[in-house]
Amino acid sequence: MSIWKSSAAFGGMTMISRVLGFVRDMLLARVFGASASMDAFFVVFKIPNFLRRLFAEGAFQQAFVPVLSEYRETSTREELKRYVDYMFGTLAAIVAVVVALGLAGAPLLVMLFAPGFTDDPAQLELAETMLMITFPYLLFISLTAFVASSLNAFGRFAMPALAPIWLNLSLIAATLVAAPFFDEPVMALAWGVFVAGILQLFFLLPFLARLGLLPRPRLGRHPGVRKTLRLMLPAMFGASVTQINLLIDTILASLLVAGSVSWLYYSDRLVELPLGVFGVAIGTVILPALSRAFARGSDEDYNRTVNGALRLTLLIGVPAMAGLIGLSVPILATLFEYGAFSPTDTQMVSMAMTAYALGLPAFLLIKIFAPGFFARQDTVTPVRIAVISVGANLVFKALLVVPWIFWLGGDLAHVGLALTTVMAAWVNALLLGWTLRRRGVWRIEPGTRRFIGHITLAALAMAGLLLWLSPAAEVWTGWAWLERLGAVLGLIMLGVAVFVAAAAALGQTPRRLVSVVAFDRLVPPERQ
């Protein structure tokens, strides 16, 4: 299956999950709003999700897939199955210990991740209770990531991308059905997270069984497991640097006015749509391809894959950034401004969303450049760059956000948190790309810089037009939901048309743009 088709399959299934996720978030906003109890839930939900990035989707996937690909290329089927059994058992044991420690230290975790909750004993107690319910989700979702990574290594991308629908369905059911039966309705969401972890794992296991790789958990010494863990330890930090920066935002937001955590959550969710659908899809698909190219010693295939993924990523990311900035208020008013979600919430989320959108290309580039190191079984270099990025994030916040809070007040400080996280993401992405080039691993093909300049100018034209045509916020809220939806969709289609026309006027014709989409069969720009 070609890289483009694999990316399309992964992205298509992810889009289904993301759309359902927006339905979920619309319901959460309508029923619970941006309240202190929702701040507590979002923090509690972020804790196992953050650790999931360390033990599962981030570090584990980046270390496991290259080793599994190596076994697939060089070992017998029996040796491959033995590695899968021992790796599954080892991962389950490690995460089970982490879950036990997390349950024992739930109050400390809440105070660590949200120190501002100590000022509100009721909010702190609610968060601690919900964390006791949601923390076992870490075990189930980590094992789900193991199964998904195994399927990805064998070119099965669609079902792993579809699995998160069970989280969305579970939270929708908790909101609509279970919440009225709880004294504290938001408590139903915690149980929804717990159930979702079980559903996702058992949804994917049958697909792994069809490959003959259904794991029989084993513990003991195994060379492949030792190699994976050796690669995983530094990757636990390097692959999760974006999440660490976002986590810092959550910690600091808990110290701000009530609702700040929720405002950052909703803005991040919208920026996560193109990142999750396209960036994660391309990054997930190219990791096995790059790993196999490295195992074969094919530098040409390796370099062509990175360059093609770069062009495709920017072709999606740059106009998506412009669209999110140009349509921030219309999108938020259409999706969320109902019931408990107020016009003030829309305004606050819009500003944070604009700040996060400026970093969308950087977030996407990290998804491309980081696998370039992991595929070569180099997890140390991304860690060094991650340390620099996190350090830069803290410096940016100390220089920009802290003075903002003390001199201008805390009402808009969440925007500064988002903006400094974006600045740190750009530091991370640029250093990753520069290091790949300096080592001679990646060479920028002729015409790429011109391509980036053209699509950036086209995206600016698109953003300017959308900002000019979009009605004021109070006009949007005066319309019914279908009127808002129709207007947003119309503006999106107009924006795409303007982008394509402006790009064509600059020399990036639709035919060339299509050739970028099919990047695994791409003719280098200098020969077009």
C-alpha cells in the first residue's frame, strides 16, 4: 500500500473520530460550559493522557515500531511472535506498576498538575476523586497503543485510527445518559473515560489476531525487549515534548481565573483537528517506511520520503493555520456557543486558538522530523533538542507570561501561555530539521523553498479575505445553528478556492499541488 493511500486511510478514519469528538465537545460545552468542575475534569483527563504519551503512543511507538520492523525484515515468524509476547507482557507489567503508584499518590498528582486547585478545597477533592476513577485508563490505552503500533508496522492503519471513536461515544453517553444520575454530574465523565479504555483495547485485539500475533503475555529477558526499552527511555521525553509544553500551560492556567484551563482545552482541540488527522497520520505512516528504508540501507528512499512528507505536511498545515485564524470566532460560535458556553468564553477561546494556530506548521513538522531520527534508532538527539525546547518554553513564559499576569491581570494570560508554547514548538521543529540536514541525513530538494514561499503567500491572501468577510461575533450568535453551519462551510469553501487560485497565480498550479499529495510517486521539483 502506497504511503499516500496509507495516510489517506489513517486520516480518513481519524477524521471520523475527530468529527465525533467535536460532537462530544459541543455537548460538553453546552451541558457543563467552562466551569470550575470542568477545569477539574480536563486536568484529571490530561494526567493519564500525558503519561500515555510517555508509556504508549509517543515514546513506546517510536521505539517499538523500528525494532518490530527490523524483526519483520530479518527474523523468522516464530522469533517475531516471541518478541511480541515478551514486549506485551513487559509493557503491561511496567504500566500496571505506574497505575498502582498513581492511585496511591492521586492527591499529590493533582496538586502537581494543578497547584491552583489548592485554593478551592471542593474543586481539589472533586479532581482527586475523578483521578482515582480515570487513572486505570492509562493501562488499557497503553496496551491499545501496543496493538495499534503492531498493526501499523504491518500496514494496517485504518482500524487503529478508528479506535478512539469509543472514547467519544463513551463520553457522549456519559453526558447524555449517565450525568443526571450523579450528584456531581461531571463525575459521569470520569467513568466514561474508564469504560472507553476497555472498549478501545478489545476493539483492536481481533485485528491483531488475524495477523497471528495475538500476544500471550510473557515476562523475562529478551534481547528485543531490552533494545526497545533502551530506545524508549530517552524517547519518553523527546517524543512527548509538545505534550510537556502543553502540560506546563495547564499547570499555570490552574493558577489563573476560573475557566482558563477550559479555554485552553477547547482552543487546543480545534488546532488538534488538522494535527491529528494529517500530521499524526503522515508521521505514523512514514515511521515504518523510514525504518524499513534504514534497515535496507536505502538513503534515496529515506530522503525522498522525508521530503515528500515535508511538502505534503506544509501544503496542509499552512492553509489550515490561515483558516483557523481567519475563522476562529465563526467556528467557535457555530460549534460551542450554546447553553452554558457564553460569548465571553468564545472570545477567550478565540484568542488562544489564534495563538495556537500560529504554531500548527511547527507541530506538524515535529511529526515529520522526529520519526526521521527514531527510524534510525536514534532517540538521544531528539531528547537533547527537547530539553532545549522545554527550556526555551520556560524562559519565554518567565519573560512574557509572568509580567503579563502581574501588570495586565490574569484575564488574558492564557493567551500568553498558548503563544509561548507555540514559540517553543518552532524552536523544536527548526532544530530537528537543521540537525537532520547538518548530519547529511536529509537534503532539501531544489524548488522546496520556492514552494513554501508560494503557499505561504497564498495562505495569507486566504486569511485576509476570511477576516474581511466574517461578520462580527454578535451577528453569528443571532443566527440559528443551521445558518451558522452553512455560513462557516461557505466561507471554508471560499477560502480553499482563494488559496488554490492564489497558489496557481504564483506558479503552484493544481496539477503540481496534486503531485505533492501523491508524494510517494513524486517527481523532484527541478524535473517538473
